[in-house]
Amino acid sequence: MARVERSSALPSERPGTTGAPRPVLSTLDGVVLIVGLVLGAGIFRAPQLVAAGSSSAGTFLLLWVIGGVVSLIGALCYAELAAAYPSAGGEYHFLGRAFGSRAGFLCAWSRLTVIQTGSIAILAFLVGDYAGSVGWGADPPAWASAGIAAMVVVLLTGLNVAGLRQGTRMQYALTTLEILALLAIITAGIVSVLSSSAAPTSQAATPHTATSGFSLAFIFVLLTFGGWSEAAYLSAEFHDGRRGVVRTLGWGLAVITLLYLLTNAAYLLALGLGGIAQSTAVAADVMRKTIGGWGAVIVSLGVIVAALSSANATMITGARSNYALGRDVSVFRFLSGWHERQATPKAAFVFQGVIALGLVGFGALTRSGFEAMVAYTAPVFWIILLSTGAALMVLRRREPNTVRPFRVPLYPLTPLLFCIVAGYMLHASVAYAGRGALLGLGVMLAGIPVLALARSRNNPPAAQPLVSRGTP
């Protein structure tokens, strides 16, 4: 058997080396970033779709509990990997170490061109849609959504280029406002039922069969929980070392699951299951029932804050994987600059912003920029999560002597279950996106000729796993 040893870190990852990530984040910083990422606009859009596939109010709430549990299972897998192999490269680093440089490169390429930049475009379009409705009412001009989306990308990119502290301060402000918006909805639901003499209806109103409805509902629940995996990209920057990412994932998902349960319980109290399923804007309907016409405006502002919060956090973590790609692949070396004073990879932020702007332009040419970007990103996202779950099992077998400050419980059942769920979500997202999924998958596979071009020019093709294998 080959002897496996940990090699010394690359120069850019050695502690105290100029131009490298430094431990500047607290666990609270990490929790705020993850909560901001996950508590996006899904909680304002998905509940009516989940209710339509639920047979009862109990099933509706149970689906959100299951979503939290499944996310926790995935988070446990990521926590072991991030604690054992802390790196700004996150999944890119894990997959390169487990499956070789080609897999690592395709992961980083996919994040650069599809996952992170597509997610930024999704959230920017969401801001554009809701800001347009607030500013122009029911008939905003055709350019409003894409124009506002482009401004969001430019402004948030500029803010993060100014420095990590500025970016995290903005994240604290946005996440606080986002949580306050959810607390307002929770309060509105309680007030609504206390002030109403008639109990809301509880029957489901759904055109789906029980099986297809439950399946579709579960897809949207897990999509609403998406984003927790980004903690892996901050693992090299925590004050409290390798335990920081474990605490961030645990506390972050606990806060998120609690807020989701309380918010959906408020929806049930105010509208009942049938009312949620028939609503086109469930949060607005709850607020309208409690305080009248201002409810729609308030919830629109809440969605804008949620989308800005998620977009800002997505930029912060996405730039880290782009930095790691530039550090290891000479063709992308221009992304590897790390500004020591601002503690930020400026070039990685700018290039990421340029690609996101391009995707906003592409989305503007379609009927719905938001839906086009969801179809573009979702299948590739689940491929990466499935591969990362498999990487945990490969690295356990290949590197049994690696120090693991945290070990996933019930191994190997936990990562196996996570891989099964990720595989199911991959299939479901392709079925949901249809032809739209082909574009994202095509861009992902375009990384193969890019890698071949890099090799033909005698450039280092991708990240070399931070291990050295001896002779058998």
C-alpha cells in the first residue's frame, strides 16, 4: 500500500505568509455568514409549493424538520472534511485531494462559471424583481429587473473589494434585518390568529398526486436550506481553528431550522394549509391580513434584504474558491492575489463580478431571469455535493492516519445517506429544469478543454492534493 503523508502547506497557505488567508473570523462571523446565505428568499417563495404537496399541516411542518435534519447530515460530512483539511479552496480542495487534480479543477471551474456566479445572478434578479414592484408597482419597465440586478452585482462587489471587515459588517447588518423581517411575519401570524374569531382552514389544496406532490415539496424544502456548505470555504480563516467550522455549521443550521419552523407555523396560523397552497405571495398575504395594504410593501422589502444578504455572503465564499484556483493553476494566476491589508482576494472578487454580470445579461434575454438561473445552477450544485460526500469516504480509506478533530457520527451510514439524498436531488433538479439544465452542465464540462489547454501550454493543470504518496 502506498505510504501517505501530509506534505507542508503550499506557500500561500502557510501561517503568517504574505498574501494568504489569515484567521480573522470568529465563530459568530461564520454563523452570521451561513445564516445570511441560507435564509435567502426561499422562505418567502417555497412554502406555498411545499404546502401544495402536503396532505396535512403536520406533514407540512414535518417536511421542514426533515429538511433541517438532511442539511445537518450533510453539514456533519463537511465539518469532518473542513476540520481535517482546512483550506480556502473548500470543496475544490477536498475533491482534488480525494479524486485528483482533474476533479478539483472541474469543481473550482464550476463554482467560477456556474454555481457561485449563477447564484449571485439569481439573487440579484430577485432584488430587481421586488425592487421594481416597490418602485413602479404592478407594471415596472422591462429594463428594471435586469438593470437593478446589475447594480446589485457592481455595488456588492465593490463593497467586498474594499475589504473583508467591510463585507462582514454589511453581512451583520443584512442578516439582522432579515431575521427581524422573519420575526415580524412570525408575530403577524400570532396576532392574526388571536384577533380572528374563525380558525384558518387546514385542508390541503393541491393538484398533485400524493407521491409527486411530496417529492416536489421536498425538492423545494432542500433548495430553501441550500447554502450551508459554503462554510467550508471559510475554514482557514477562523480564530478558533478547526473547531470553528464545526461550530459554525452546527449553530448556523440550528438557528435556520428554528426560524423556518416558526415562520411556517406563522403561515399556518394565519392562512391554514389550504390558504398557503393557494397563495402566490404567502408572506405578503400574512402581513396584509394583519396590517393591511402595507403588508405587501413590507414583505417585498424583507425579500430584498434577504436576497442582498445571501448575495453578499455568496460573493465572500465564492471569491475564496476563485483565489484557490488562481493559487494552483497558472492560467488563472491573476486570481491569486490576496490583499493583506484588506484581508480579501480583490482580483477574485472582480472577476467573479464580471461573470455574474454576464449571467445577468443572459438572464435578461430570457422570459424570467430568476427561473433561467435556477435551471442553470441547480444540477451542477448537486453534482458537487454528491462528489463531496463521496470524497469523505475515499479520504477516510486512503488517509486513515490524518488527524481529524471532528469525525462524522455513525460512519459510513451518515455520508452514504447524504450521497443518496444528493443523488435524488440531482435527478429531481434535472427533471425540474429540463433543457435549461443542459446549459449549466455544458459549461461545467467546458472545463475539460480548458484543462487540456492549460496542460498543452505546460501550465500546472490544477490543484495538487496536499499529500505526497510514496512508492508501494
